[in-house]
Amino acid sequence: MENNIKEEFISTLSHEIRTPLTSIKGFSQTMLDNWDKIEENKKKEFLNIILNQSQRLINLVENVLNVAKIDSNNDNLILSKVDINNTLLNCINIIKISRKDFEFIFKKSKNELYSLSDVDKTQQIFLNILDNAVKYSNASTKILIRTYTNNDFNVVSVKNWGSYIKQSDRAKIFEKFTRIDSYLNSKAQGSGLGLYIAGNLIKKMQGKIEVLSDEKKQETEFLIYLPVYEIEKATKI
């Protein structure tokens, strides 16, 4: 059973690598062969496609490398005081570059939020969750992001519309090599590694992640909990 799942994963991963490479090669060849015949606006459009597909390929390779680090316990964290709102805003702006058709509504907390965490890994968590929300929005093009505090945690909420995850499947989506028929097997592109990586990194930073989903409203919300920064804990590193 496990071998079948791994074979399916490798097949999916191969497809995910081949798709952007084929797109990059195709548009590059078209521009080289027809440069003088292509209008300027079309050149920009083709170059944007090449850029977006290149970034998609980079993200995929980074996810595969990060899975290897997680599995070998070789992903050492460098903990510091991380500004949650600013880090999240940077991630939203990165996603916006390739998803200009989406509306990202960021309702940040009135107060500044700081966590004791690894800034690079925190950014990776946010990017993976935001990317996941975009992929499974289906007909909707709106993503709602909120930040606030809840007891000893800073909370990041990412909500999208157009998808539903059954209660029995909500823990499974963070497992490696797991495909959920109602969610991960949709028409969305992806290797399924993003949530596995995000879930593991959050745990390593003493945080937690929760999934809420409403079938009637067709909405799904990911809640990321990262510990509030405390000077006493920081001095013990």
C-alpha cells in the first residue's frame, strides 16, 4: 500500500516538474523563433508566463529539499524575534506577483505581533499556506488573511472560498504521500508537499495548526498558532 502511494507521489511530482519546464521551453522557443513578429504586449505576457513558471519550479524544488531535511532531522532552526505582520505582508506581496487575478484582504492586528521563531521558516510556512489557499479557491478569487492574539499565541488566519475538507480528512492533509479525494485530488496543481512541510515546521517552533471548513458555505480556514515572543524564553536560547 505504501509503495503504491509513493509511486503515485513520484508520478505526480514528475508531472509537476515537467509542466513548468514544458511551458518555459515552449514560450522561450516561440519568442526566439518569432521575436520580430511578436507584439510588445505579447512579449511581456510570454515573459511573465516564463517568470511565473520558473518560480513555480523553484518552489517545487525547495519543497522537495525541505522534505528531505525534515525527514533527516537536519532542518536546524535559528530562533529570533520575528515580526509576524511584516513577514506575512512580505509573503502576500510575493504571492501577488504571480496571482494578480486574486484579491488578498489583509486585516492585521492593531498591535504588533512578535514570535520567537525562525524567520526564513516562518516565511516558508506562510507562503505554503497562502499558496494552498489560492490553489483550492476554485471559482473564488478572494483570500482573507487576519492576525490576532489568542492567549499565548499569535494567530494567522487564512481563509478561502470554493473548497471543503471533511472533518475526517483534516488531519490527513498534513501527512506525506496522502491524497484526499475531496481536496488534494481536485484540478489544482501541486505536489502535496506544502502542507506537510508547514505542519512540521510549525510543530518544531512549538506552534500548532488547525483547519476549519464549512461545506454549506464552501469555505476553508487555516489557523496558524505561533508562540508569543517572551524575553525570558529568548534569553535561554
